[in-house]
Amino acid sequence: MSLQDQLDALKTNFESKAPKEALDVMHRATDDLRKSGILNGILNLGAKIPDFSLKNAKGTMCHSKDILSESPMILTFYRGKW
């Protein structure tokens, strides 16, 4: 089963059990995000990522251009602070 199939099954299962009021709120929020234009900034498959700089897990500033000049890059975002 592909990841998309798994996600679709998870969504179907969730929506079959969640209260209608909660689903209405979630669907409205999703529609509001779409209408905000947030999807306009999404890169398409195969698009080149723009150059950027971010701090790594140790707090050191890293530049994508420098990393990509040496090797492929994996970008991971952590939610919150510890």
C-alpha cells in the first residue's frame, strides 16, 4: 500500500468516527488556508529549492548552497523547542 493510500485510509477512518462539528471546523480551516493563497508558494515535484539559511540542531547557521555544493541534503523540521 502506498503512502497516499495509507493517508487516504487514515482520513476516511478518522472522518467516519469524528463528530460532524469537529469535521466542519477542520474543513472550514482547510478551505480558509486554500483561499489565503498559501498553496501558491508550494514547490512542484522536481522544482529546485530556493537558497536558504537556517540554524541546525546545534544552533549553527547552515546555508543550503554550501551543503548542496558538497552533497545531497536532507531537511528535517522539528516542532517546538526542547
